[in-house]
Amino acid sequence: MTYTAQCLCGGIRFRIDGELAPIQICHCAQCRRAQGSAFAANIPVAESAVVFEAGRELMSEFESTPGKKRVFCRRCGSPLYSRRDSLPGVLRLRAGLIDEPLPARPGFHAYVASKASWYEIHDGVPQHAEGYVPPAA
């Protein structure tokens, strides 16, 4: 399967070749601030499966903590993905950028101990007080 994605202004466009992993919902304070919302909805994807078709020159990077970089469109501000030095070759794409309907569903909530006080989780998906690393396939 191939999925297409773009930032808000459409200046950055890319595709993802392959199946998508379950969505990882992160409620940590950093993700809330970076998204301007209650959480970030991330899909881990092999960097080799992502093909940028337009707008690489619009991409900017911010190191939010040592070893973790967040990439966004410098024209419209859309968050695109994050990556960690400790997980080479993996991009955590923001699920909301993908154009097509997603077969992937949330797999878990992480950092619920620091979730927004005004947001309640009622979906029955597993919750982890801190971070969670799913078992290797």
C-alpha cells in the first residue's frame, strides 16, 4: 500500500510505501506543546519507506531534547515527524498528515501520567503511565 501525505500549506508532500503500524498516542508535555493539543498521534515508519516528493527545502528541525529532533514545515508550521538517535532509521510520522483513510488504529496511549487535565481517555486502548516501547516484531 502507498499513502500520500502533506503539510497544511501543501509545500511539503511525501508518500509512505508499505503497511502502517498501529498509531501511538503520546500525552507527554513535549508532544502536547509541539502539537498544540491534548496529544500527538504518531505512526512509526521506516525512514526508507518515506519518499519526499516536494518541499524538502521547507523542512526545519528542532532538537527538543538531546537526541530527539522534531521536523516541521517552516512555512506553515505543520509538525511532520520526530526521530530519535536511539531509534535510527525510524520516523514517527504525524498521523493527521496522511491523505487516505487509515486502516491503522491506536495501539496504545503513552505518558498518560502527564496527560492534559482536561482530556479524558475512554477508548479502551492500553494506557501506559510513562513511555512504552512495543515488542519487536
